[in-house]
Amino acid sequence: MSLPMTVRDPSLPARVRIHEVGARDGLQNEKTAVPTGVKAEFVRRLAAAGLGTIEATSFVHPKWVPQLADAEDLFPLVRDLPVRLPVLVPNERGLDRALALGAREVAVFASATESFAKANLNRTVDEALAMFAPTVTRAIEAGLKVRGYLSMCFGDPWEGAVPVEQVVRVTRALAEMGCDELSLGDTIGVATPGHVAALLTALNEAGVPSSRLAVHFHDTYGQALSNTLAALRHGVTTVDASAGGLGGCPYAKSATGNLATEDLVWMLDGLGIETGVDLAALTATSVWMAEQLGRPSPSRTVRALSHKE
């Protein structure tokens, strides 16, 4: 396919690493559990499409996220793939489970706001950070890479606007704890490009470089791609996305789907930014997954490309 036409912007990064979250963040929001074999096949197809980082699952208590209760069964089915397979761990018990199965990368999940920390973790922001500290320390001692997710960076359904300095404080705490990478989440999709630039500028001024940051946008108000472009202009080179636009957040009812990986790849291809992803293979994977879920993909690129076929 000759489209999109490539028009390189020299002010943007030459390469972007896509952190694929569809298999974890996408499927955890499904009303019914997806069979383990289907999840494993999804991860395999994503890897075959060229995605080098695929978040595989979450070692949380099944009571809280029943859709991912099969983590122990799933991970051995995919762990030998030649890609990075980070997993979410909420605490030391989750870390123990991940280590027992040979996980090499983990992530913890913090909140920039008190309301979401209470809803998601039943703790204050500082209590949650204190809970994560020994988990992060043990993971680092075991030689694992650790990512720190930070939710509600741009707005909160209970608190409204979130002050930039509040986000900076919690991000710095995760950085000082030892997290290699910090993913800034627009959990309810309310960010706009100016807000993104302001937060990234404040983080840089506070000693957190863009090279250590990732962005995680939801497309509630149709702003995910424009916000991503703003982050790229600021030097961010890691972008979270979900194949087919799957997912939301089970603890924030106003959250809609993640930025669709296909929509992101279409934009990056047009900008001449390397991702290593085969868009046709990725689209076919999302069409297949939509069939498993019994509904069409919300990704506009998936719809456009699959319709042409």
C-alpha cells in the first residue's frame, strides 16, 4: 500500500517504541473473560506484527480483575517469545508470582489523585507509594526492569482538573524509588496538547527527562493522537497504545478506549518515524480479535483498512 505518504518532520524523533497494552489493559476491561488460549494467540500475533513490547497480563488478585485471573496459565504460553513482556504487579505478592514464572519486567500502578488511589488501591497516594517501594526495590535487586504507571495525570472524574505540580510530585517519587520508565496516564481522556506540553516541561524542570517518560492517552474526546504528537515534539519516544483501541479502566467509568495502535502507526508511518510494526499484519490481528470479542474494532484505521479489503 502506498499510503500514507511519508513526509518527514526533522523536529520529531526518528524512532518510537510502542508499548502495546491491548493484551492487559485492553482485555481487563472486557465484561466477560477471554479464553486463555485466545489471549496467548493475541500476544503471539502482536509479536509477529512487529511489536517489540507487549504487556502480557497482570498479577493482581482475581477478585479485583477477574478477567486476568489466568495470569499463571497465560504467561508460560508466551514467555519464550523474542519480545519484551512486562507484567503488572500491585504488591510484593504479585511480584512473587511474576518472579516464579520468569518475568523480566514488571510495572506498578500509582495515582496522581487521592480519589483514584482510594478507588483503585483503597489507599492514599502516599500509602500506595509506600506499598510500592519494597516491591520496586526487590524487583530491581532481582535484575528486573520496573515501569511506574501514573493514572489521572490530566484530570480526575471525582476531583476535576489535576494540578501539574501534584503530578510532578508523584512522578518524582516513582523516579526516585527506582522506576526505569514512567508512564503518564490520561485515564479519562481529557488532556489537550497544551496541557501535555506544560506537564512535560514541568517534569523536565523537576529533573525527570523526557527519555524516561512514556505517554498513555485515552481517546474519550478524540485528542489521543494530537496529545501524542505534542509529546513527541517534547522528545518523548515511548507511546502506550492498544491494538484495535481495546480497553479503558474498570475503576474510572468515564474512561473509554486507549489510543488504537493502528491509528498511532498510521500517523507515525506518515511522519517517517520508525516503529518496526507491520500495519497490515497488526490490522489483521485486531480484526481477528474483534471477531473473538463479537464486535467491531473502534479503531478508525482498522475500519478503513479492513473495509478496503
